[in-house]
Amino acid sequence: MSHRTVVYTDGSCDNGGTKRGGWAWVNLDANTSASGRPETPTTNQRMELAAVVEAICSHGDGPLTVITDSRYAQAMYEAGWMTRWEKNGWDRRTGAAGTPKPVENLDLVAAYHACTQAHPDLIVEWVKGHSGDEGNEAADQLAGQAAIDGPIWTPPSMPERPQSSLF
């Protein structure tokens, strides 16, 4: 049986004036981590997704558990939202009429979905942030520091959206 790797992730953003953000992942067992920050203003949601994407893509194809304090990032995978959104041309269907609404942060969502395809044994778990969990606290600290002076990180390219039919 293959060893399951456990990685903690977190995103950080000053949602006030600067909108400066950072992301991080931490693997306590291997004593490894990574972090980064975008050059442009961002949101906490984007940094949470960036952390998860970078963690998954950095950990080969063996059994992997990503632990995040973002319910959005956790549910996006575990509830199958990304698969449904992709089938809908990267639109969310909202309301009783199923009105199309574009997926927000599509570049990161599509990258997240692509990374998950290479990890059939992926588990994404939620942990309450700032609750004393060692891995979450380490990722939180690293993400906060990355927002200030971390290495510059370039987000993935935006995927092509299917064009609506003219007919």
C-alpha cells in the first residue's frame, strides 16, 4: 500500500487597501513547503485556490490529502462542482430557470480541475482555520509572509470558453 501524503494549504489577502495576497502549502511529514504571491491585487478566494492548485501539482500522482480551511475549495472538488461546471461550458446554473452564470476565478478553477484529473486518489478535507491545527497554522503563517515578500507567482492561463451558438 502506497503512503498517503498530507499537505496543508492556506491563502491570505489584505482585503482592505492593498489587496496584496499570498498562498502557501506545507507538508509537515516531508518538512517541505512552497509559497508565492501575485504581482497584481487579488482576493482571498483566489489565494485559497492558488494554494490548493500548487499543492496538488507539486505532489506527484500518489495518494494525496489536501487539508484546507476554505470550504469553497473543499466543496468544489468533493461535491463535484468543477465536473458539473466543465460540462456546462464553465457556467454555473443558478436559480430555478438554470440561468447561466460564468464561473468566477476560472483560470484557477480550471487549473484545479486539471490537477485533480492526475490524482484519482485525491482527498480534499476542510479544517477550521485559526483553531490550533499545526499544519493549518504553519500554512497560514507562510501565506501571510508570502503576501508581504514571497516569490512572485504567475497564475495559470485562462482556458478557452466555448462560444455560444448563434442558432
